[in-house]
Amino acid sequence: MSDFWQRNLILAVLLLLAAFLGGLAAGTVNGVLILSAGLALMLGSHLRQMARLEAWLRQPGAPVPDARGTWGELFYRLGRMLRRQSESRELLSLALDRFLQVTAAMPDGVVVLDETDRVVLCNPAAEQHLGLDAKQDLGQQITYLVRAPQFSEFLGAGQGEPLVIRLPRDLGRVLSVQIVPYGARQKLILSRDITRLEKLETMRRDFIANVSHELRTPLTVVGGFLETLSEAEHPDPAMTHRAMTLMADQTRRMQRLVDDLLTLSRLENEREAPREEEVDVPSLARVLYHEAQSLSGGKHEVALRLESDLWVQGAAEELRSAFSNLVTNAVRYTPEGGRVSLAWEQAGAEGVFSVTDSGIGIEADHIPRLTERFYRVDRSRSRETGGTGLGLAIVKHVVNRHGARLEIASQPGRGSRFSVWFPESRLRSPPAASAAARA
């Protein structure tokens, strides 16, 4: 028997004994009055303590009422239980706060659904991915909020391979969505933005297709001529000479393609910064000017304008490769009799290396994509000029690695201007010896 009942039973027995003895001594009526008075006192005491209990429970955090006997022990036990509940609530609150902080910091979206697929919780990434609102959408059916038929079917199917969806409200964004069942028919929805991965995969497929296409033509030419020459018993010298010339041209074309691919791969994958030095841009411009004249073969008017003697802090070979690509493109895409001009000048606090031509020009809608690998405005003309489609991609990477920027201005039929702008932090005054030599 518990202490509570034991104490109250003893008190009741003592009260009955007192009433019985009083009845024997003073009569039955007096005994009943003693019993009634005792019961009234007990009831009043209990009612008073119950009132104190009710008032205490209305004031969370109030001190435990001071009482003796059974009620004192009851108050003590209730106080201890409430303290334990309060400590448990605090621990649960801390755990929930930590969980919310962790999910808020996650780059992936997290949505918690109950057994009826209603939103219980979602983190900021899920709000951004799925268009949810963490406050307004709580308790809402997830299928009412994510308007994608394949998502509803996927949710009904339960756990399986991740679903890749493109939401109509957010053009261009690609999501990978996975469902993880847990507990009693509850679910976790995990979303991940794979837009960049999808673009990389598309670029990979396009890259393989473009390389295959670029190599197919020269290999077909070389293979065809080799087969013809091997089958001819008495090959015609003129035909043999023409075949050898064409095979040499196609071999050089494949060599340029391989060289450009290796250069671009090195620029894209090299994690360490290139070894830098002070590059004599005026001297480099003169070298490129003579190379342009040689490549033109007298078919174009080639000019050089040097209005600055500043040097550039950078990787000499990379800058030479980038500038050379700009010059080569200008000569190749400028019709015979046209003009190609190289310039190095200072514009405000920046240094500008530019190549201007009077060539065929470029439509405005093509300009933003010119630095993509294998992007060509006119594929047939690119084959005629022997371009690999990688030159401007190489230029873009070199420019970015030097903290510079590439600007392209062009008008169809009036020519183009490609300018590399170097920030002031990259410019250097020429050494005294070099300046004196030029003087």
C-alpha cells in the first residue's frame, strides 16, 4: 500500500476511534457530531490544498507550495515531475533547433511529409527548389504545391530511383528528387539542383560529337587517298602530288586540333596558378604583326599601332597563345584586300590589346556564344579557313586566368573588333633598359 493511502487510512481510523470514544462518553449524538466535525475539517483541508494546487498549476515556473503530510509529498512529486518535463522539453527544443539549423545549412532540399503527404517541415533549399513557403504551406498537400504530373506519380510509387524533373515555373533548372520512407508511413523528400551537372553532361556529349566530326573529314580524306594510291599500279605523278598535298593539309589540320585540345584541357584543369613574369606586350605585338603578314601572304593590309609602352604581369606563353588566336582569326575571316589592325594602348587605367578587321562580321545573336568550344557561325567557312573552333575558347580561359575581360564588337559586312582589357593591377612600367633601347 502506498504512503498516500496509508496515511489517509490511519487518519480516518483515528477519527472513527475518537467519534466512537466520544459517543461512549457523551452519547451517540455527540459521537456523530465529533465524526462530522472531523470529516468537515478533513474536507476543508483537502479543498484548501486543491485550491493551492489549481493556482500553482496556473502559474508555470512558480515555486512548489509548502505543505505537510500527504499534500506536501504530493506537491513534491508533482514539482519533480514538472521539472523533468521541463528539462525534456528543453532538450527536445535544442535538438529541434539543431536539426533546423542543419537542414537550413544543407544545399539540398529537405521536405518532411506526414502519413497523408502533408508538409510538416521544409528547409530554405526546398523552398527555392520546389517553390514552397515554410510558413504558409505547412499542413498542405505536397501534390497541390508541386505542379508536375511526374512528381505525383513518383510520390505515389514510393521509394525508387531519383526522379529528374524540369519545373515549368523555373525554366532551365533541373532537379533530382528522391523519396525516403521512414517511421509510420512518413516520407522525406530530398531535392538536389543538378542543372550544372546536366549542362556539363550536355557539353561532354557535344564535345565528343564535335571532336568526332572534326576528325572524321581529314581522316576520310587521308584514308581515301591512301587507298587510291595503294591500289594504283602506275599512279599518275600529278595525282600523287595533289594527294600528298591534300593529305599534308589534313594532317596539319588534325595536328592543330590536337594541339588546341591539349592547350584547352591544360587551361581548364590546371589548378595551380601559372608562372608569371613581366611580359613585353609591345614586343609581342610586333612579333604577331610579322606573323600576320606571313599568314596573309600579301593578301591583306596589316597594320600595327603601339600607343603604350606598358608591360603586363602574366604568363607569357598563355598571352601569346591568346593574342595569336585573335590575330589568326582576323586574317582567316577577312576577305582578300581587307584590312587587319593590331593595337596596344592605354584606356584610362586599363591596358587594351585589340585586333580589328574589315572581314565578314558577326550577327549580334552569335556573339555571346563565340567563346564556346566548337561553336561556329558558319561551319562551311570554318572548314575552308582551317579553324578548329577552339581558338576563342582558349582566349576566354587565358583572359579569365589573368583577371582581364574580352570584349567583342562586330557588324555583319563591316568587320569585327576583339579587345582584351587588362586591369591596372596587371600593368607594369617597362624596365629602364628596355625604355632606353626604344628611345
